[in-house]
Amino acid sequence: MDYNFTEIEPKWQQYWRDQKTYHVENNSQKPHYYVLDMFPYPSGAGLHVGHPLGYIASDIYARYKRLRGFNVLHPMGYDAYGLPAEQYAIQTGQHPAKTTEQNINRYREQLDKIGFSFDWNREVRTCDPQYYKWTQWTFLQLFNHYYDEEQQKARPISELVAKLEKSGEAIVDGKKWVELNEKEQQDHLMNFRLAYLADIPVNWCAELGTVLANDEVVNGLSVRGGYPVERKLMRQWSLRITAYAQRLVDGLEQVDWTDSLKEIQRNWIGRSEGAAVWFPIDAPTSSVDAPTALFMGQVDPTPVPSFEIFTTRPDTIFGVTFMVLCPEHELIEKITTPEQHDEVMAYVTWAKNRSERERQAEVKKVSGVFTGAYAINPLTEERIPIWVSDYVLAGYGTGAIMAVPAHDSRDFAFARHFDLPIRQVVATEKDAISDPNTWEESLDAKTGYSVNSGFVTGMKVRDAIKAVIDKIEEMGIGHRTVNYRLRDAAFSRQRYWGEPFPIYYKNGIPCPIPEECLPLLLPDISEYKPTATGEPPLGHADVWAWDVANRKVVSKSMIDNETVFPLELSTMPGFAGSSGYYLRYMDPHNDKAYFSPEAVNYWQKVDLYVGGAEHASGHLIYARFWNKFLHDIGLSVVEEPFQKLVNQGMIQGRSNFVYRSKTDNKLFISKGLVKDKDSVTPIHVDINIVDNDILDIERFKEWRPEFADARFELEEGKYVCGWEIEKMSKSMFNVQNPDDLVARYGADTLRMYEMFLGPVEQAKPWDTKGIEGVFRFFKKFWRLYHNESNTFSICDAEPTKAELKVLHQTIKKVTDDIERFSFNTSVSTFMICANDLAGLKCNKRAVLEPLAVLIAPFAPHIAEELWHLMHNDNGSVCDAEWPAYDEKYLVEDSFKYPVSFNGKMRFTIDLPADVQQDDAVAAVRATDDFQKWTAGKEPKKIIFVPKRIINIVC
RNA sequence: GCGGAUAUGGCGUAAUUGGUAGCCGCGCUAGACUUAGGAUCUAGUUCCUCACGGAGUGGGGGUUCGAGUCCCCCUAUCCGCACCA
């Protein structure tokens, strides 16, 4: 029988389903191993060949681990909440649940054809109430906890309340905790809850009608749809991820990720050490009141009105020549002098109305305005002007800086533009002092020596930084501190298709719905757009109020603000559901808990996580935060959820083009005959009617009516298409659908070929050329187990040394390759092995049986078929044992030293790995070649290189 | 601008991690079997040269008996961040 994958593959896929081959239990004598893929968002377009790349790699590893005797958890599910389904709903009125369900079914169908070893019994969907119940539950835990700085972990908010009750400190407006009313108390607690409601500057996307997180915005445009995004102050739920900033940085030390990925996360968190310093305000003409707590929850420690700045370069404080506030700074109103008032207000208004995109595009443009007020440099007691400029950001530090134009490029540009003084306080050498007004650029480097800097003059910069901070702390006007670029995560989305917040509003105070009442089900609504009054889509829901007494959702008409209250109208963002799904897989059917302690104690964490690097600053940060929080409250047992992480490279599309003549739009010119590029129009052509860049002319004519009467200028009877690497997308007709390839070559060939394309981590264009080579390999491989008349035929004879060498080499190479995730080389190894065994005409069971096991992770269907043929339909190759290799078959038995002379001054001689230096040198000296080439003279040097080579310099 | 990565035949890639550069596959060339082949098999295929030979891992320098691999300086491409004080 020929290699008939169309018969083999569905048969074994059915067999695995029937036998529950990949069903995993949460207990076993075997060691455990958890292999996870980033679950997909089920889009309407279905899977293209890029999606399965990572799944195939992880499936190979999971199957390999199983064969090595591990109990392997390898689940799959769907990140089912998301914007596209909702956009589609707005257009068509179809319920997103329905389209999502359809898309999931399509995904499942496609995935099943590729022969993955997922335990589908553990499938999760983020939009399933049994799943999002726990997303909501976690939100409530975040709401009910605060971050205790002393213990460096999350603690129940009740502990904070207890502390506040005891402490006699004034909190708000000189009042103690016990003196505050409920609203004031709750408002105060919002400053501490890990999930909190606050007016925050958010990325508002008017087109999508929702707020977006920082990682959902690129260059001022939304990632989904590419719509403009503006900065806006809105009352929003946020997660206090910044509380975990340090632990998120530290945790990176413990995980086995690529350096580049860790670096992306470090940059995103953006830790920088420096000092917070209070600058007194010297504003005789203004009306500054008593000292106030302005930022960072700090209370002004100085006796006179002052404001706080953050700097990483406290050593340059002697070079401060002006201060700058961000346009949003609340001090502006208080300090601006009457003369400057109009100008400052005009600037602030202008700055606020600028879109994010404008602001980012005009970064180089200097703008700002003087407030008329002055600050006092606490170390020099100089009077320095306070300016306002949008180059200072509201969201970082305190939104105020001390400007040192000589040593900061932005301050330098600002000083130049407004003709402010520039003073040198750092020099590369101790006496390298010059007039900074003549400089081309500022001296920003954190090296060199302090000059003109009072008591730190002459110190190295690093020492000066330390000395100045010490001084500031001693004076009580500031302290050492760390700042992070990371912001708290905006957690509200003004849209429908997401998890509802389990929150109702009792006279403006957000209150949690009791845990026992979860899940709070997403209601059906009539329309998916925002309401006429600009409320999120959930505003359309009629039955959307919380009846506290009866603990259930009731009609909005019953709201009386006594026992029935309005529910939150926004929903959670996409990352809510994906932040803990890997934990739910451990115990997916548990309706009493997120997951049982037994389950998490058994599996612990994800050992191998495979997915795209595009999640580096989104999902992978949120999930780590989520896990750390769950760890703090005693749920997850390990702080870092993803031990090893592999980023599969993106598969780009390879588009094909035909060239239409500009003078004759029925004439298409073959690529090689196009002389002048401007005389033709390249047109994308569906890659499915092109084979190896040769156009199928008949199918092309049928493809589009306007091409039906096309004429062609051919090269040697063929029409050759041009090509280009582009993103894989429908509009470029370059989407390769895995189903078509499975139908034509089989799943095993697709799996192997995707691995053969190159290293998993590397981005690469999809190119179907070459899949034939892998397909040929399978036909050849199949023939190893069959005789000339295509009947299954293997014999039990003893294998020869040569055959054993081939086998053991293959075992060693493939094992090593899988361990280091180098699947493209293992495919090559299998090809070499098949060529060698075909050459040796080897049909011996002792060789072919281990070989079938070896290939099973890559090509499970053919492996299963051959295994059953060899074992009279008993057992499954999935239960086989991974073969071990024996070194002795890998070494040549005769100790011959193949000698070669490289034509110049030295010999290179191959040696077996374990040979000793003296033996090797003696053996070399004994050869005739040695005598001949050294002409009887003693060589200058004999260099022995461990392993295999001797170099002899004559 | 800052940070990270990469650079090898016509193409995808490999190189036992410092040891004969180009494995394996695609493509191409020639041949065999075939009515035919987008089937199968055999041989060849880094470049220059009829050949002898020579050159060769983006460019330049260095370390080493020996460098695709390590170090320094460029160049190009890709990715991340981007007024982060």
C-alpha cells in the first residue's frame, strides 16, 4: 500500500479521541510537566499557517515529554472576549456569543486536522460564565486587598482599616479616620485598593468608543483598527500593578526567557533610581496657601509651600537654572502671577487640546511659558524661575522637574529656545570647564566629575549623586527613591463583549457583589453601540440593577437607591480573562474554587510557554502580576508562572504579483520580460493559483471576470510571477490556509514542514516551495517499512553495525535537538536517516521500531500507523518508551587516523573523542605521512586539541 | 535618540559551540525508467577559472597554531521603547 495519509490521519485522530489518549489526570507517579500555548482569539478569518507554528512546536515537545515518561498537561482554549466580535455585532446585529461560537468551532475543526495532543477535556473559554466567574472573583479579591509596603505583599483591606482605626493620624482635611463619613472613608481606601476607581488620564479612542491600555496603543493609534487616541481624564477602574513593579523586575531573574524579552519587560517597567526633592516656592506676588500634599501621597515636609520633583541626577542640583511643571500640574493655578496668567492659561489649554499623535509627532518642537513665579534651590538658595512646558509629562514622577540645561538634552534645547542660563556642573575631566553657552549639545553622560558644585566639587559623578542625596535627606527636604515608567493598568472598557464588573453603586460608592452571587452574567442587549447619552453599551440593558436584599439582578426600573442600585456599565478588558487561564486549566471544572490547592500543588506552574513576542509588554506582564497577587493571597504556589518561554517567530506572507501592461490592460507580462517597471502595474494574485511562482493561466482567467480574456507574454511557455514578503492578510491574497495543505500533503507533512522552515523563534516568510521535499521524505520513510510490492514487511534479523550506527546517531541527534528546541535540524536528521537506511536497504525491526517512536512527536499519524502494523494493532505509539542511544555505536571501531595536510605549515588529524594526548601524538609520529611532511625535522609545535584534531606546526 | 537581535550559495538553512564552511531541503543541470509526468531513481550544483589554481561566512581591524563562531570599529536589516527627568 502506498503512503495514504488521507486514510491514516483521520483514522488515528478518531482513535485518540475514542481511547482518550491525551486525557491527563492531576495525579500520577510520573513526574509532571506543563506545556502551554498562548490560547488564540478566535477570529472570523480562521487559522492561517502562522498560527499552528507554535502549537506544532509545543506539541512536539509535549509528546516527547510524554514518551520520556512525564505526565504532561497540554491544554488549549480560547481567548473569546474581544473587539472584533463586537464590531461585527454592531454591523450585523448578530450576538457576539454566536459569532464567537461559530469561530471557535471553525478553529477546533482546523486544529483537529493537524493532530495535536491537547487534552480537550480541559478546554476553557474566557466568555464562559463558569470561567469568567473566576475572573470576576479575582477582581473582587483585588478590590478587597491593598499592597502592604512593609510586608511587600497584598493584604486584606480590612487590615488597613483596622490600622487606620487605631492610628490617630489626620487623613483628610485634618480629620482622623473615625471622624470621616462613609463616603470619605471609602474614597480614602480607593487610594490603596489593588483594583480601584479613580479619575485618571486614559487613552480614549472615540472611534471604538472605549478606553485602551497603554499596550493597546501604538504611536497614538489603536492597535485594533488604527484609530486616533486622545488623552482624557475619566473615572475608570484601574489595577495597581505599579505596586508590584519591583517584584516584576526581580522575578525576571528567576525565569528562563530570552534576554531580549526580559529586556523588553525591564524597559516597559522602566525602573530608575534617583531622588525626590522638595523645592520651596518663592512667590511673594502669588497666593499660595498652606503646605499641601500634592503628589505621590507625600505630605510636604517643609515649613513653607513647596513642590516635589524627581531626578535621577541629584548631583546636578547646583546646575539648576529653571524649573518646569507639566501643563496638568495643579500648582500652576496657584503660583502663576497675574501678569502671566493669560499667557499661561492659553498655553495650558493649547497643550491639553493637543492629541497624543500631534504631541508625539512634534516632540522636537520646543514650547512653554513662564509662570512668573520662582522657586528656591534648597542647596544654593538661588531664586529660579518656574516654567510650564509639555515636555514634562504628567504621568511620570511628580510632573515637575528641576532643569539642568547643561546636562540634559531636553533642558538644553529648552534653555536655548527661551534663552535661559546654562551652567556647567559636570566635566569629563576635573579641569575641563568651558562656557556651556558655546556647546553644541548637553553633556548627559553619567560619568566624569562634578564642578562648580559646592561641597561635591571634584567628586566623581557617582559619588556626588550619593553625597547630594545624603545631604538632602539630612536636611529633611527629600529622599532617595525609585521611579517606574510602568503605569497602573486601565481596567475599564466601554464596551459590551467582556466580563461585567461585579460592582454596584450605592450613592456613588462602588460596592462589591457578594462572592457567592458570582458569576454576574453578561446581560443580552438590543444594541451594541454606546447609548444616546454616551453610556457604554450595557446602558441598553434593562435588567441591570442590583437588588441587595434579594441578592439578584433586577430591572433598572426598580432602582430606588435604598435596596436596589445601579450596576457598573463598563466591562473588563481582554487581558482580564487571559491573565489566569493557565491556572484554570489545572482544574477547569471546579465550581467551588478558581482551582483546587491539590491541583496547583501538583502542577505548580507552566514549565514551557510558547507564544508570540507581541505579548511581551501586555499579557505577559499582566499575567505575572495576576499570579503574584494570587500568590500573595495564598492561591498560586509559585511566584513566576512561566518558567521557560519560547517566542515563535511570526510567519509572514509571500505575495505573488502579475504585471499588467499600462498601455494594454488585457496584457500580462511575465516577470523576466518586464523591461521598464513603470510600464506595468503589479497586481496581487491569489497564491493558490500560483505554483513555484508559475501562474496557472486557466485558473487565473477564472479567478476574476475581468481577467477572462487576458493575454500573456510568456517566458518559455510559462508565466512567471513576481513576489514580495508582506504581512499575511486576506487583502494581499497571500494567506495560506493549513486545511488546503493538510488535504494535499497530510498533517504529518505540514507539521514537519513548518518545523523545517527554520528555527521556531525566527520570523520567516511562508513559502510552500519545499513542502514537496518533506512529502517525498514521508513516502521514502513509508517505503522503509514496505517491500517492492508495497506490502508491509519488516524482518527480525540482527542489524549490522552500520545500521545501528545510523539508528543511534539519529536517536542522539533528535533527542539533543528536541531538548534545545531545534526542530528544524531534527527534520534534517530524519531525512538523512531515511536516506542512509534506504541505501542500506535496512528493513529490520530492531532499527525501524525505535525509529517510529522517534518520529512520533513530529509525525504522530504515520508513527501510529506503522506502530500498529508492527504490533498487530496492539497499543499505541503514544505509550511507547523513548529510545536510548548507546555511545559505542557512534565511535569508529578501528583507530585509524585519517591524515590530511593543509598545504601550509600544519597537519590536521582526526581523532576519536576519548583519545589521550600522548597516545595521539605518538600515533601521529608513527605515521609515514608524518615523516614525509616534516622531512625528518622535529616540528616547532605540536598542539593537541581535545576531541579530534592535532595541529603540527613545522 | 536609547535598548535588543540578526547578517553564511540562486533560496530556506546547517556547522559537534574555537577545529575540513556550506549538512538537509528547495531550485537548477544532466541522465535512467516511462505514451506522458508536477511520479520515481542516479549524478552534479559556493564563486572565479578550459584547466592548474585561487577566493570565500555584510565591510575593516584584532586575539589565536586555527575564527562563521571570541574582542573592537563601521554598514545594513528587523524588533522593542521613545520628551520617562
